[in-house]
Amino acid sequence: MKSSLCASVLVVALSVGLRAAPQSAVSSDAPRLPANVPTAQPPSETLIPGPLRSFQRMAGISTKASPEEILTLLSHEMTARGYQGAKPTEYLVQLRLYVHQARELAALAGQDSVIRVSSCEDAHPLLTLLGYQLRQGCGPETAVQVNDASRAFLTINSGFPLAQLEEALRQGKPFAVPYASSRVPVLFALNDWAEFTENVKSRSNNSDLVDVLLNSKSVARLYSALGAMDSDTAVGVRKSIGLPKLVRYANVLDFYGSHLCIRSGKVLVPGGASAEEAWAELVGVSPHSPGEFVNQLMTRDAGWLAAYFDALAHAGSDQQAYLTETRRLTRNYAALRGGDVVPGSARGVLRSGAGFWLLTTRLPLDSGHVAVPGDLQIWKGVFVHNRLSKRDREWARRAASWNDPQQMLEGLFALSRDLRRDGPVEAYLSVSEIDRRRPAQQRLSPEVARLLAEHFPRLGDQYVVFSEFPGLNDQSITAFLNAADALDNISLATVRANAIGIFQSVLGLWQILARQGQISNQDLNDSWQHAIAAFAGVQSPTQLFDAGRASLRVVMSAAAGRADLTQDELISLLAGPNLVTPAAQQTKEELAKKMSSVMDAQRLVSLDTLFALASGLGEGKANVEDLLSLATQLREFELPRPIFNRSLEDIQAGREKSDVRHTTLQTKTDMQKIIKSGTPKERAEARGRLAPFLRDTLVGLNYTYYDPPGAQMLANNAVFVRSHDYTERSSLSWEQPWSTARRVTVLGANSGGHLAGSLSGLPYALAELEQNFIVPDNVQSLIWEDFVPTLLTSAVVPRFWGVTQNELHAAALYQRAGEELVTAAAGDEKLRRVVLEILSDRMLPQRVAEIEAALREGRTEALLPRLLPGETAFLAAEFRRRHPAETEPGSATAKELDSLVRDYPAEAGWDRIAADFGVPHPALAHTYARELLNVKPLPMFMGYSSRLMAECWDSNNLYWARLADEQGYPPVMLNRLAPELTHRMVERLFATNLEDWMAVPRAMRETGDEFRQGKLVPLPKSAAPLLH
Amino acid sequence: MLTRLRQPLLLLWLVSFVFPAFPPAVGGRVEAQQQAEKPMLRVEVNLVQLNVAVTDSKGHYVTGLRPSDFAISEDSIGQKIASFGEGNEPQMTVDPTTGEVRPEPNQTVLAGANVFVLFDTSNYMYHSFALAQDAIADFVKSLDSPERVAFYSYSRNLYRAAALTSDREQVLRGVRSTVAGDQPALYNALLLTLRDAGQFPGRKVLVIFSNGPDEASMVTPEDIGELAQSTGVPIYVVSTRHAAIDPVSAAIFRQMSSATGGRAYFTRSWHDQRIAFDSIRDDVAHLYALSYYPQPNPNRGWRAIKVTLHGDAGKKYRIRTRSGYRPQPFHFSKEPAPSP
């Protein structure tokens, strides 16, 4: 949003927060910015009974959160997990009970806020409150034991130092523990919430806002919503609308209010000042009447208008300008709204309708208009044939008469409310991502665009390869689609599954080698097409084995110039290109060693054995002894010994297994018998029996390449690769062999996890499985599902073989130059406006306002650690782009960057930095290509959870690069550093909820500090730092 | 058990520190069966260590046995005992010629066992959370002094509350620091715990306090059963009758503990754990620790272990130990050694 420069706000000084919680155990390792607490009136605080840390433990709030964040986070937790329907959950019930217990303990602590037990004999009152009693009286054998399990649960869960109490009692020593209630800052003045305090009949006085939040779902949600706004806006809506009115639509405000920004008496709207009239027309009230505008926006159409506003505010400036043109704004909304606004947009605890956020964020524009891959006829056809729901059918009818891309856009908006992974919106976005990455003169032909659109429901998940490699031409795309069709038509199910597995595996290896630059751009199409052509006409197992082998030879030949690589040579090739430096060689060898170890752990038959055996079987005069020796290796694999005996088979029956047939068939393959007594024809055809083994070895090579740091499955579950399920299951539409790889687990079945589907999305799927084995540093934290797999994927997919020393240094300089711009902006009003304008392209208004306030007050020291590496690097790059003539005066970093870019434009340019240190965006942009998209963080959505938000996080690799540069490591070391540091960061990640964005940079910087202090990943001497 | 006794522990530490991501395999011998022009078969063949409980017909432990009283076979191939120890005594090297212990103790193995305690803090333990914590605290206090204890808790993720230590207070603080979690992923937690345990020499046991089902694990009980046997760690399960609500889990508890040489206990409540504690402590205190380097064995799959007693003792007494192991393929441990 261009105009989201939120003006400065008055805020509580940091010292208020510190003074407010004198007994708080809150970590203060990183500087805090003032919270979203306006100081237009005297700062206000409320009491939380007991130590803050205990309350945080009970409330599930990260103990790394600052006091200023507590009430907003608590309110969010109330919304997210405090209620099931209208009924409080067990979580909330226990939290309420804890608050009661904490008040009792605070009373026991007395005036000086210390709980004291002078001797074992005096312990009874305290133990009673804690739910414990003494066992065996006082003495050296004294122990405490549970007396009241409910109270004892609260005692333990809140972290009361019971072990220390017991130890003191046993040793006959006095026990004392500080037990002060904690003061935390409140949004607005405490009196502003007085009406609600009275309504919930809290037990004490007005200061107990915490009781209101624990007892009123709607007030908690309102507090959460207002806490996510910038302060001026929050104050503005409170004054103009009033809390009692706002609480009525707190759910809409909570989901879609974070982009509201009131400045100078008006609401800043997506599209800026030029769009104000259009918004006034759509909403029915001018943005210059902020209270009425917000009120109308939030209450119209069961929240759909608010959702529309929020989605457009998330979009980039080009998309905003296009989508807010008066007529378009209204027509698109009319399509989105449709005839029925029920169900509303703000029901449940997750936002629905991710589709129009994706649509607005990634909308491709071509010469100022919505892009149409191929031609309009194609998309008309897609809509016409999409007739699943009532809305689908309505738009199928309308589509028949389309003659303008705007009509298509309206159709996309209409169907984006019910996003389907195989629907027209996803198809359009996916095909557009392929098309937009191609040079203007090589856009998709209508014929190929049509093929892609038609095949999308079944093969769409495979298209990420085409958006990653825009050099693959129309013939290559067509060849792939035709081959996939042919493989689908193999009649025998087991052969079909193996064929698809081998086909995808070989192309997966191609993808790795092409990404690493080992298959040159000139060879992309030839190698791709020939690798695919090898599968033409496959129907039998024997043909399949030969096709797989031939296809692999094409890929190896394209990458290494030789088609007869051994497995070790192939692994070495996959590990990375041959570089001359010792550090590069060592890094590559270590990666190769790790890959080999995984292949061994999975007991996969080596390619050498399979090909030698196949060749021998085809030769009439092959040495039988040699063949028998090779064949014995097929028997090396055994299924794990069953844990149940026969009498327990009944209860075992409920346990879900993967494609068991595939693995058990392998254990029964008796090649030795054929070698000994088969006819020449039987022996020649017997190589077909090797096809399942070939499939597993090739799949295994893909798995091991993407094995995330800290992985356990491949090392410990010997049938993990073999369990990859390529079978078609009609009951589960996603579980089919061309869909994105998915984790399959059956709740309570004790049957573990495996992957099903294709190899597309394999890095994410593996990370999704392996995240469960990461051990968090903090007792209360859990691994952040959906977010962590994306972090791991972003560390595993990128490799840094092509990064030069200059490029590494440039990555660091961009970040430092951005920081220096921010520092300079503190004392320069004009520069500050420029800086904030750039940053507002990838920040929500609240953060922009927070930064502006900090800059005005000269608190850059506290501000800089809260800026993300992606933000500072982007700031420096954008500043250079928008103001090429203005190098920041006096900035040595900016001058050094200038010099580096001038001398080495191909290495230090921003495009190169983005391509090498960016991250994949498979969910957001349908590609595994590395990019820095520079988008505002997306919230959680139904069907995506935190995944879209995670893909907006692009700071890690930039930051690791800066660390490597600072510490003097060569760029190739990033191939080890990035996964290891990311893994460590995940261990440290301690988030309160699934939208706790700021927990991420906190963990990243803690990891960086550990690394700088030499506590992590010391690298071998031979990879000694290279000095600049 | 595939321990790494042949290398000094210090080296393992050093290497793990320098190469945390890809520590090279240390210890053990690589049995390479390589033939000209043929692919190499690689198997890691290390010291196999057994914890053996010997009881009489009334279940009483039999003490005072010597190395020469035992016979070990692997896939019916006779084995020579390399080291021997009883209970909390230090392990002694066995003279290959005489079959008796040498006077000097094996310096790499400390006296006493390493006890890894794993506490289920998932929602299945919610109602008995505090009671179970008391029970664990009692168990930790009751262990003999030579034992070192590590305390971990788990729900969906593992938490290492107290690294292996002989400081009981530290462990008790770890016990009392636990918080209630969400879904249980027992087998995942077992995998990580066994991998930790596998990095320490000497006798190791794993004691699980859990009330039941596994809802979130990625690995199967079969994987864990095999790993526990391959690392030679007996698994003891202390549970209540609530676990019987899920018959699959209860059956797995029984089978897994039995196959690894441990036991499962299902008591009426967490108040009633004394018998289980006494039994586990007795086991830990009376286990014989035997080890051997396997004789050449072409079998890369499951290797069955059989331990018997010579003479009349073989008829009178019962032996409980793990039933076998699967040699690990030649690969590199990815885990840095946990803090001692």
C-alpha cells in the first residue's frame, strides 16, 4: 500500500514496561521497541496475579515475549484456543483456575511479595495451596506428594519451584521465593475497558483486565484486533466508533483490521489517494469519515468487504493500482461477493478464502492489464467445464460469452472464495507463473497453455518444474504431458506405479543437476526431452527397466559427459559440481558421504548391481556365479521384524500400511532360481523384476538429496523409501501419483509415517516428517508445524556452489547499507519518508508506525535488531534503484557496495543476490526457484495454516550469508552452514501462536549470536576462512 | 549393542564437535566383503553388549556367576566373551585364553548403569500428570548411587530436561520442570532417546512412564524395537491400567519391553508403583553385562542371539536378554553426543 506511511504515535517508553514488571523473568536479551500503547493519556497498567513467567507458562505464551506483548498475545490465545463453540476449553478452564491459585499464593506472600517457609513444620499452609502434602513427616527423608491433583497440576505447570521447596524441607533449611504479581501495559487507558470489567463481574477492581479477557470471548478478540493495529488507528477507531460498538464485529476486525490505517483524519485505502473515490463508492462512505468508513467496511456483507479490502492492501503497488481502478474495484467485488454472503468471511479461528489473497498478491499483469496465458478462449473453456458447485455452474454459464480479460478476472475473483487445488483459480495462477517467467518473445503458445490448463487437475502439481526452469520450451512441456498420459495408460497397476516412480525420479535428478548448473542451459531441452522419450511405449516391466536405465543415462550424460557413471560417481555429481578449491571439494565430499550413508541405511540395491545384473541376465554366456553373487544383494533387504505375535494380529489389522505389496514383493523376488534354472528367454525377461528395485534406488537418491538437517527417518526406518506410495487411491483424491508428495500418518494407528504422491514437493514433505524429531530448547515450546518445514526447505533446496566471494560480501553489504540508511533516517526527515515508503511495501502498518516512532525518537539502537535482514537488504536495493544518484552521505558501506556493483555487476547485482539467497515459494508462487518476493507477511489461512506466512519469510539465507562473510568463511561453506544454522534456529524458535512473526527473527538472531561466539558449527581447518 | 568402545570417548567428543553435521564413524570395524569387479558390501560390526538377567524359578536374581558360566551364540555361531561385569561393579576385560576376567577394569566403562527416564507429558497423562511426576521423583531417588540418570519428557516433541548426570537434585529439578503438552509421539521420542543412549558406553536402560497411545510418531514400534535391540538398551515401561484402553499400545509395551530384555508394568494407579520401581532397580542392580566381538558372520540381516548357562545352571535358571540385533549398515551417526 503506497500510502501506508503511518504517522508517528505516542508510545510508552521502554522503561514503563520494565518498571511494570519488576519480578518478571521475561528474557530481555534483545532490545524491545515500545508496544502498541499510546501515551496520549497516562500509561496504563494492569495486574497479572503471580510471576509473569508462571502466567506465560499457563497461558501458553512464549516466555521470550515482552511484557508489552502479553495482553495482546493472551487475547489472541483466547480466540485461537480458548473456546470450543461457546464453551471454554480445558486450556481456559485451567488458566482461570491458575489465576485463582496465584491470587491465593500472592496473598500468602504478603506485603513484601515473598513466600517464606521457615522450617518444614511451617510448610503446611503453602503445601495446601500448592496441592501437596508431606510424606513421612519432617526429616532427611522428607518428600512431598500430591494431595490435590488439580491444584498440583497448576503448581507444576506454572513452574512453581517445587523441587527447590522439597530440597529445602529435606535439608531443614528455610525456603523463600519471590512471588509478586506483575504489572503489564494495557492498550489505551484501563478505564476504557471499565464497562467490560463490570459486565464480567470480576472479583476485584478495575485493574483486573485479565479477568475480562479470560471471561469474555468477544472482548478478548477485540483486544487482539486492536493490538494488531498501529496505535493511531487503534485510538482513532476507539474514539470514533467506541469499544462497545467495535466489540460487535470484533471477529471481522480481528481477521481483517491489521491493514486499517487512519492518518490525518482519513482511512488510507489500497491504491492510495487516487482510489479514494472508488472506495467511497464501494463502501458507501468516504474514507475521509474514518469512523463511518471502518464501521461500514467491517459490517457489510458478513465481513466479505473487509476481507476484500485487506487482500488488496496486501498486494503490491502495481496490483493495487490496477485492481482499484473504479469500475474494476466494484466489479471484482461484486463477483467475489456473489449473491450469497453466507457463510461469512470471519467464522472459525482461521481465515478462509486464501484464493483471493493469492490472486491479488500474485496477479500477473502484462502491459498494465491482467495477463492471459495463451488466450482467453482457453480460460473460457476451463470455466465452462468447471461445474462442481452452484457458483461454478453460474460462472460456467457466464464464461461462455466472455470477450474481455476483465470478465475472466471477475470469474477468478468469484471462484477464489472456495479455492480448490484443482480448480480454475489454481490452474490460472500456476500456468501464469510459468508464463510470466518466460521472456516476452517466448510466452506459452495457446496450444501449450491449453494443454497445461486441461491437464492441470491431474498434473498441475508437476508444473513447478516449468516455472523453475523457464528455459524448458513448449516442446519440452508437451513431451512431459504426453509421457505422463502414456504412463497413466499402462494397464498393470504395479507396473504403472513403478513406471511413474522411475519417471519422476529420473526427472527429479535432472532437476537437481539443472538447478546446480551441471546441466547447461543449452542442454536443458535436449536432455529433458530425451530423458522423457526413453519411456515411450513402456508397458511391461522389462521395457520399464530398460527405459529407466536409458533415461538415467541421458541425464548423466548431459551433466557429466558420461552415461556410464557408477552410483558413487552419480552421488558425487549430485552432491555438487567439481570446484577447484579445497573447501569446495571437502564440502562436496562430505555431502556425498552423507548421501551414501542414507542409501546404505535404506539398504537400497546399488545402481551398479542392478545394471550389472540386468546386463548379465541378457547375456547368454554370463558367469552364473557372478550373477548369483549379485542376486544375493537383492535379498539384503528385510522387512522389520513384526512386533506382534500371531495372537495379536487382530489388533494389528487396524494399522495402516503403505503400499505393502511393493515392499513384500521385493522380499519374495527369487532371482537366484531364475539364474540357475531359467531359460535364456526367462533370464532375459527377468530384468523386469529389477524394476521395483530400480525405482526405489532412484527415489532414494532424490530423498537423500533433500534430507533435511537433523533427519532421522532415512537413517532409522529402513523401509522409508520403499514405502513411498505411488498407488492410486480413489477414496483419497490427493493420494495419487502425480499430486504433491504428502505425509501419510494415521492417527492412533502406531503405523508411523511415509510419503505418498509424486516427488514434486518432496523437500517440503520430507521436512514436514522430519520436523517431529527436532528437539526444542524451551520446555514449553513445540515445533511450529507448517512454518518449520518451509524454513527447512528454504535451507535444503538452495545450494551455493555458484556464489562468489564478491557476491557473498555484497549480500552482507546490502544488509548493512540498509541498516545505515535506517540510522541516517533518524536524523533526516526527508530520508525517513523515503525509507518508510520503501519498507511499507513489505510491512504491515503497525510495524511501519513502530519504526517511524523509533526513528523520530532516535532509538535506532533498539530498532535495528528488530529489522529483518530481508527488509534491510531490500531497503538498500530499492533505495539504489529509486534514487540511483543518491549515495547515502558518509556511508562507507554504501560506497563499498557501489564500488562492488560497479566492478562486478554480474556478481553483486540485486537480481543475482535474490536468485542465490532467495527462497522457494511452492505454495505462494508455484515454484522452487529461489526468489526474494518482498511481500508483506500473509496471515494464517484455512488449508494453509502458517505455510503462506512462512514463504513470506526470506531473511534466513541472507543472514547466514552475512554471518559467513563476517566470519570469513568461503561461500561454499553455506552448503553446510545454511542447513545447520536453520536447524539450530528451529530448536530455538519459541512462538506463542501460529502468527507469532517476531518469534522468528528472535530465534534467527539468537542463533547468529551463538555462531559468532563460536558455539556452533566450527568448520574444519581445511576449510579455513578466506579473508577478503 | 553396537557400542564404540574401541575408541576413546574423548575422540568421539572431539570429532562430534568439529564435524557436528557429518561426524565420521568412529569405533568398530568395517567388515568389507569386497570381491574383484563386484560391488562392496559394507557392514558395521562392532562390539555387541548384552544385559543379562539370570533368575531362579522363584524369580530371585542369581548372583556370583563367572564369564565361564555363560555361553553366547549368534546365529548358532559360538562367541567369545570380551568383557564381563555384574550389577554395579565395573566391567572387566575377559582374557580370551582363560575365559576369566583380568584384574584390571575396563577403563572406558564407568561403574553403574546409565538410566534414561522418558516421561509422557501428553494429553493422555493430563489427569495423572502430577501423580506420575511424584512417581518418577520417587523412582529417581530410589536408584543406587553409581547410576547416572537422564530425564527427558515428550508429547509431540522431545524435551531433554536433564542430561545424563549423577546429580539427583538436578534430575529432580528437571522432573518438576515439565509441563503438560499435546499429542503423544512416543516412538519418535524413543528413537531420539535411544540414539542418545547409544553414544554412552556401559550398561544402559530406558524407563518409560506413559499411559498409553501414540498418536503422532513418524517411526513405527517395529523400528524402535529393532533399534533398542541393536543398541542393546532394555526398555522398561511403567504404566497404569488406563493404558489397557488402547489394546494396541498395551500390547506394544509388552512386546517391546520383552524383546529388549526389559519389562512392562501395569499398576492400578500411579500411587501403586512401588513394585515396579523395586523390580526395575533390582534388575539394574543385578544385570550381568557381557560383550563380544562377533565372529565372522555373512548374515547382514537379523542375527539371533542366544545366551545359555553351562551345566546344571542352564536347566535351573532362566535368562532374560535381548533376542538379537541387526547389524547397522556402514554410515555415519548424525547426532552429536549429548552432554555427559
